[in-house]
Amino acid sequence: MPARVRLTNESHLKGQLMGAQDWFALAVRVVGLMTLITGLATLLDGFLLKLGYFTHIESSPAYYTIVGVATLIGGLCLILGAPVVVRFAYPREDEDQNNGNKD
């Protein structure tokens, strides 16, 4: 019998279905990955424009570089910052109850 492969080291996820927070975190990371790929494609377009493979009268390689780098940074922020976005969208219930008791 082949050995089982563990996909995660976190025991609290073992045998559980994904909840709304998990799906949302996955969606944020997928959007971040798509944004990252778009940024790489924009940088590639700027590089090819600089090499002269295609020309646009109203564009420059600097524009493609700036937009590409900004898009890469946005994608990385979404991928690496997904837990922060999830905590913002789904605040912990015990924190809400504690905040209600302090008023």
C-alpha cells in the first residue's frame, strides 16, 4: 500500500472542508497570480518594444516598465498579503464580542 502524501503540516485542516474564509483567501491569491502574470506580460511587451519588434507611435518602453512594475507589486501584495485581506474581510468573532463589551 503506498504511503499517503500530506499536503499540509497544519493538523487543524486535516479532513475538513474549505470554509468561506479559505475560498476567499484562495480567490485573492488567484487574482494576485493573474495580476502578477499580467505585469510580467507588460514588462515583456516593453522589452520587445525597446528591441524594435513592434512600434506604437504614442507609447514608450518607460511606460511599459512603470506599469509592469506597478502591476507586479500589486500582484505580489495580493499573493503575500492574502491573510491580511481575509482578516479584514472576516474579522474574528471573539474580537467583535470583546469590542462590544468595552463600550
